Amino acid sequence: MIIEGNQKEKEAMRAFHRGDRQEGLRLQEEFAAEFREEYRNKDHCPCKKACRYHGNCKECVAIHRAHQEHVPNCMRPLINKKIKQLSELTEHSIADEIEAPKEILRKEFSYD
């Protein structure tokens, strides 16, 4: 099952946008049911950072909501995609002003 960019969930959003709430909710629940079944005993978390809360979305999101300094790592690709589109308005000139922080990755993703 693909989570990011899932076609069924995209169709649910199209239904919501055209005002068909019932169909949107039906498709959304189908996606959620498939997710629950597929990831019942599998790791669904795409985060590469070494973190005590890996795979525990509920607590991870609560922590980020509480400190409000940055977003969970799993949300970064989605948000960066949107920011990149905005950055095109200034020919990506913001890139010259940004320095990425060093992060501690999980062992399976480390660069050592």
C-alpha cells in the first residue's frame, strides 16, 4: 500500500471538493480500513530520524503541536513540496539563505 499520494485518498478529496461529502467519507474510510489492515504489524513511519516516538504518530504530533517549533519529519516532504512551488515565484533565491541542520538518523539510514 502506498500512503503518500494514495490514489483512493486523492479521489476522496476530489469528491469533497465537488461537494460530494458522502462519497468522500466513503472513500476515506476505505483508505483508512486498508491502512489499518496493511500496517497492523508493519512499520508505516517514513521518518529517518533517530526518535523514541518512531511510528507513534499520536504522541509525535502531540509533541510537535505542544512545542510548535517545527513539524514532524514525516510531514516535511509534503510541506517542502508546497514551499518549493511558492519558492518558484522568486526563482528559488531563498535557497541561498538556507543551511540545513545536521540530523541524527536511525542506524539503517545513517551515512557512516
